[in-house]
Amino acid sequence: MGWLIDLVPLDYSDAVVVLGAMLLGITAGAVGVLAVLRQRSLVGDALAHAALPGVCIAFIATGAKDATSLLAGAAIAGLVGALLMVGIERTGRIRPDAAIGVVLSSFFSLGIVLLTYIASTDNSNQAGLEKYLFGQAAGLLERDLAVMAGLAIVALTLVAIGFRALKTTLFDPAFAGAVGLPVRLLEIAMTALLVVAIVIGLRMVGAILMVAMLVAPAVAARQLAGRLALVIPLAAVIGAAVGVSGALLASRAEIPTGPVIVLVAVSVVIVCVLIAPRRGVLWRARRLARDRRRILAEGVLVDLETAIHAGPPLTAAELALASARPARALRRALRDLDRAGMLRRDGERLYLSQPGAAAAHAVLERRDLWAAWLEHGSRLGVPDAREPDPTDLRASLGDEYADRLHALARAAER
């Protein structure tokens, strides 16, 4: 790994931390998607806490604070915790969330007890074991980086090879079983991949904060993409960016790396939830406001069209009285119609321009068609269970069915 460390334009210790954070972000991001889409995000939290007693038992067994043996103990404990969760769910009446809580609390309590016991011994090597709770990125060495890289390559390779089977099991386990896929084995494999990601992240962010690295990149990627083939690599990229930026910020500010990485990840999630295209809160709020303005303008168009056929053109004040709309909303709608070239004015009198009259007729036609659908749609005999769009029923049904619906409505009027 020396050549890779040399490529990073930082001093040795910072370069090791940055590369470790990048490996953690890539692996946790890609693997975390599987947990988030299975709605088993807290499984990662339980497995991260379950890894702590494995670290302690490995230290007691070996008497040395060797990173490889400690991480192996963490992996074994995580797998045991995963099997216990599955066993509790399948053999009793306990719900999955309760099984997760039982494993998390019991394993973490055991880990704290073992940490206290080790601290009371005379073994000087025990110093620093508590760092596995919150992580100690500054203690990473080049050999630790090599172990993390090997585990990351294994995990990502398994995800790539088993992508189609994992995808089928994620979204339709019943169908996966029907076509002969080993559903239980695949679910265990996905849980084992979580354990691999947790083992990679224990030294960086610790057992308590590790769940954030599994969940945050996946949530952010899910806001930005809709296909699993895009969500997984995007989550890996977001995880890598979060890890590197958090490690650099922590290094410059001389504060703990793990919490900073988690805070950066949470910030990215908040930004994605707010501004993600088509899914973000602000995006939806803007679209809702635009739809409301459009509906208001269409309503004013219809009011003007109706008033013109009923008598002389109205002024803005008379239109406000006739339509019973708030004056502020009416002024906004009239401004929008003016900008769109749908109004003409003769003094204070309001007229519809030719495009405005055509738009008003189109709105009235859509309303009539929707009313006809509500009353006669069941008699139309549409061959598929489509859900029509109220704003454009003709486009939803097609011209043939829209014309037949008009014919049914005219026949009922006779």
C-alpha cells in the first residue's frame, strides 16, 4: 500500500487516515444500500455493537492488541449476532425490531463488561481498546490499510457478482424463491457483507457511530437515483467523498475523525433530502407552488370566459366579487396571465386574447372530460387498470377512449 500512500499529497499519517476513510465510505456506502432497501438499517447498528465483545474476547485469547486478530474477533462476534437475530425472529413470536434490540443491548453490555474486566488486569497492552467504541483513525497503520483494502475488494466483488440475485431477493423474495434462488442464503450473505463493512469501520468511526456510515450514503444516493444499478455505485461515491472530506476536516481542526465523518455524512443527507431533483422537499414544495399558481390561473381563465358569455367584460374588482377569490391571489393570477399573453385590456375591462380563449376552452374540456370519467368511466371498458391523470385525461386514456367517454356523456344528457 506504500505506493498508494505516496500518491496522496499529505503527510504519511494523514494519507493513511484519508485512504482508510475512503475505503470505509466506499464499502459502507455500497453495502449499506442492501440494508436500507431491506428496511433493516438497524441491523447494522446491532452488528456494530455486537462486534465489541468479539474484540475483547480476541484480546483476552491472544493477549496482544494485534489489529488482525481483533478484527477477526469482531467479525466472528458480528456473524454470531446476525445468526442470533435470525434465530430469534424465526423460532419465536418476537418481531424483527425486538430481536435487533435484544442482540444489540445484550452484546453491547457484554462488551462493556469485558472492557471493564480487561482494564482491571495488569496487561499493559489493554490500553486503547476502548477506542473501538468511538474509533481512533489516527492509530491506523499501513498494514491496517492493507487489511481494509482486502476486505473492501472482497465485499464489492461479491456485490458485483451477485447483483442480479441480490436485487431479486431485495425487491421480491417470494419470486426469488419461486425461481430457485437460495433466499435465506442470500439474506445471510447480505448480513455478512454488513459485518465486513463494520469490521472495516471499527477503527475509523467505532462501534457506536458505524451505523451512520451504513445508512447515510445509501439514503443520500436513494434521493438522487431510482435504479439499484445506479444507487449502489452512487452510494459508494458519496461514502468515499464523505469519508475523505470528514478526515481532512478533522485533521485540519485537530478533532476526532469519526464524529466529523458522521457529521459530514448527516449534512450530505440533509442537503439531498432538501434539494434532490423530483424527490427533495424544496423541489416538491416548488412544484406544488407552481401547480397551485397554474390551477389558480386556469380558474381565472374560466371565470373570464364565463363572464364574457354572460355579459360585458369585467374589471378586476368585479371579477374579484364574482369569483370570490382573495384579492392578492387574483392579482397574482392576472399578472401570470398577462405575462403569458392571455389577456387584453381595454381600460379597466379584461378580455381574453386568442391564446387565452383557446386555453380557457382546453381547461373546460378537461373538466368536462374528468366529470364524464367520474360518472361514466366504469362503463368505458378500459382493458387495463390504468390510473388516469386528472390534469390530462385525454393523454392518459388516448383519443379513442376519450371520444367514447364524450359520447357516453352526451348520450346520458339526452
